[in-house]
Amino acid sequence: MSEPKQTKSLKRGRGRPKSFDRTAAIQLAMELFWDRGYEGTTFDDLIGAMKLSPSSFYHEFGSKERLYREAADYYLNMSTSYLRGFSSHRDTRAAFEALIEEAAAFFTNDASPAGCMISLAGTQLPPHLRSVADYTKSLRKLFEQALAKRLRKGVSDGNLPSGTNVKELAAYFGTIFRGMAVQARDGASRKQLLAICRVAMRAWPSRPPDSNHKTDHKGRPRGVIS
């Protein structure tokens, strides 16, 4: 099978280049895995992009799977840097709205492959690659756990109903993010993803009334539009 057009012009390096930048190499590998998936990225693709000989590749990374794990970790750290603001945002609903909007922009920017590497690269793998699929699944689970943690804070802060099923709501939004990643890979624009965001937020639980608000003569909280 011939090499993909993108890598035909890349010459295979002899040994490890003197100026070898490991982080840059992992970033190159990340972009390949992100764009083509785990199985769609060949060994020749990797050593061609990184300009390494096979022996230097194995010395530096051990195996394709180990490199994939490093690349996936690199992607996760890069793509979830905005979670810092998400975690500290005062209002839970606003935090989720902002997070989804940022994801819509990230999934459709022209500087990187469309969609999400963690959602797309490690799925539909044969049984002998179960460890790759399981590792990618564990990263998706970490993201969902971050969503659940923020929702629990929202319940504790009182801007989500006390009976909110945090686990189910986190799974719902995790599904929205993965669906948006597939839509982006299929060519959806940022505008189209934002339209999906607006529909998704309709599932947000109603905020409980503020017991500190004074009521009018009809027994309704003042300032609340009925």
C-alpha cells in the first residue's frame, strides 16, 4: 500500500537528528493520530513525519502504542486547558454554555484536524488493540468526571436543584461533546455546532427559586417573570 500523499515527500531520517525535539515530535504524532485515527496512522507515517529511523523511534518511544498514549495525553492537556476557567466559573449553567461554545470553536478551527482526537482516534479497533481502545476510553471518562465534579459544585452552590442526577447530566453533556466532534469531522461549521449547543442547553434543570427573595402580594418572588 502506498503512503498517503501527505507523507510521500518526507524522507526517512538516519538515526536520531542532533536537534531532535521530543515534544515537537509528539505533537506531530498527535496531529497524525487525530487526523487519521490509530490504525489509519502507519509506522511509516510516524517515522517520516518525525524524521526518525526505525531504531531511533523504538529507542525514543518504545512502540506505536506508547507513542499514541503520549500523544493522547499531550492532546488532553492542550485541549482541556480551558477547564481551569470552567471549574472556577461562578454560575454552573454559564460555565457549561461557555465550555460548549469553546469546544465548537476548537473542533472547527482551521489550524488542526476537525473534531476531537479522544472522541475519534481510538474507536473501532480490533480485539488485539483493546488496550489502545481502553486507554482512550479512560481519557473520555476523565473528562466526564470533570463535568460531574462541576455539576456537584453547582448543586452545592444552590444553582442546580438538589435532586439533580449529576451522573446522568454529565453523561448527557459528554455525549453532546462527542457528537459535536463527529459532526465537525463530517464538515459541520462552528455556526452549526453552536446551534446544537443551544438545543442541548434546553435540557438544563430549572434553577430552584431563591428562598431569600421577598414575595409580592400574590405569593410570587419579586423580580421573577412568570
